[in-house]
Amino acid sequence: MAGRKDSGVLQKFGHGHIDTLGLASVLFVYVVAGAFLAFPTRLAKSAQTAAWTVPIFSGVLCALWLAPLVYVHPRYPGKTIVEITRDLAGKAVAAIFGVFFFVANTGMVCSIARQLCETLTTVVVPLTPITFTLTVVCATGIYLALKGTEILSRLSIIITVATILNVTLSSALTYHAWHIDDIYPLLGPGLPDLAKSYFIGQTMYLELMALGILAPYLRKRSSLGKATLAGTVLSMVMLSLVTLTCLMMFPYPSLTRVHLPFLRTVRIIYLSRFLQRFDAVFVVLWLSAGTLFVAIGAWINSHLIASLTGLGAYRIGVLISGVLILAGAFLPSNIAEAISVHSTVIRTYSLLLLYPWSYTLLVLQLMREKKRKTVGGSGTGREPHGARAGASGDATTRGGGGEEA
């Protein structure tokens, strides 16, 4: 392992850097990949006709919750959110948050992977064993994760552009079948019940916590706020558009009983005798986004493993994470159980500890800065060892050139 003992994972792995567009694209893919499964149906069950407003409200809340990370992260170059927590709150607190984040992230990736593969098996490639489909998707995801940060960033940019174009075009081409009057009332079940969907049924926060792992790789630390805002806004708009389109195609309560509503929406698009239906393009994009989602999940887990254990071998962390994801995806007996576990257990209880994390770090950082001012310090936050060269916030964070495996 190269680098000092107090150095972050960037110095240990040395995987290069990503730009603002790359970071925003990775966040976008990680959030939106699950939107083409049971996402609109799940929102319709809780928010009814106001389901399409949940992603918008979630995006605003996520921007507020992630703002402290945008402030704290540049003061600790090359370190993940777990390593920053260790510096500010101690090893015990960092271990608790890190393990909780790892379990929640692994459970979410397992659930989405199972939903994706079982849907492909039953709808797209029938009579194919679920074992084969799941193994191929997970193996491909692990391979992409092993390629490192820059490859994931470039692939995410491609998938992001393709997804935005595909979803926008798909929604526009179904205008003739919209039931616009059926999205009323706008408050759905009423404000008290809707508030539960806005706060407890958070749709994006767990995925956007990936920012705490991606931030050390950003080429210009001063661009962290722009990248976070861009990823959040794009995700918010796409999730809302997908849900709104499904809601106008399958008015409530019909949407609560429709499996894969956006795929069914795309399948009504008939272009011409020669081009046929538009769903063939959508399925390829959907599978690509799902596979990249698994890759990003394994990549995040490998960094969490390194942050918690000090493991300096990147490939070992990816392989461990890949095996756990593959094994966990087989645990649910069917897709209904996978959806239930994801929405009622992982999505709900993970937020109990993740919600206060960012603001806890902000308070601790401000207390540290105030203490340094009191004793005659410079007023800036404590910099990690060897990080004085990056104090400007605009300088490129340098990796330690350590081995990957």
C-alpha cells in the first residue's frame, strides 16, 4: 500500500480523476437505473395522483442534505466520507456509519439487480434461467468496476445522454394516449399522508450518498457543488417525467397494479412498418443502465471496505462486493419479495441513520474551525497530512500512485 497511513483511498488506489460532467453522470445513472422497474408503481401506492411530485420534493431535500458534504469534502482531499467521519468523530462512530452505509448500499444493489434480471428473464428473454441472467449481469458489472473510476465515468456520460434522449422521446411519442385530467387532485391522498411519502419514502438520498465516495476523485474540488447540483436536478427531472408519463398512461389506481409501467408505455409506440416498435432500443438502454448500476454499487462498496478496514487492494474489495451482491440477489424468493424488502426495509430504515450524517459532519467541522480560531489558528479546517498543497480548493488532488491490487 502506497501513501501515508493517514492518507485517503485516492492515495491508496491512484485511479486518476473525473471531471464535473463525469461525477454528475455517475450520480444520475445510480439514481435513475431503478426508475424503469417498479418505481412508478411504488410511488403511486403511497402518493396516488401526486406520485410525480415526490421526486421533485426529494430532489430539493437531497440538495439541502448534501450541501454540508459540499462544504466539508474539499477540506479533506483524497478522503471518503467514512474517513472524514473518522477524523472528525472518531473510529467508533465512523465504523458504525460505514457499516450501516455498506449494508444499506449492498441491500439496495442486490434488490435492483434481482428485479432487473427477473424482469429480463420473464419479459425479454423468456425460458432463460434467472441464475444465468443474474450471473452475467453481476459478472459484467464486476468487470466494469475493476476497470476503475475513469471508465465508469465515461460510460456513465454515454448512458446519461442516451437515457435523457430516450426517456424524453418516449414520453413525447405517447402523447396521444395521455389522460391529463386523471393526475388531479395534485395533493393526492392529502397533505399529511403525502408528507410521509416526501420524507419517509425518500426516492434519491441513499443513491446520492455515493457523492461521499466520488468526491475525492473530482479533478477540481471547487466544482463539487456544481456536479452535485447537476446530478440531483437531472435525476429529479427524469424520475418525475417517468412517473408522470406512467400516471397519465395508467391513471390511478390502475398504475398500482401495472408491472413495469414504463416498459408497457414504450411498447405502445409504433414508428412505422420498417422501424417497428421503439421498445427494442429502450430494453438495450435499460439493461446497460442496470449493469452499470451494479458496477457503480460494487465500486462504492470496495471503497467502503477500504475505508473501514484499511485494505489497499482495490480489486479484492470489488470481488468481495461482487460476491456479496450476487449472493444477496438470490435471497428473495421472487421479484415481489425483492420489491417489498427494498421499499419497506432498505429504503425506509437506512435513512434513519443516513439523514443526520451530513449535518453531523458539518457541525463537527465548524466546531473544529472555531476551536482553531480560538487558539490562534488560521481558521481553516484541519487538513490531512500532506494536503497543504491542495488548500486552495481548485488544485488537482494528487493520488499516491499506489498499487491497485
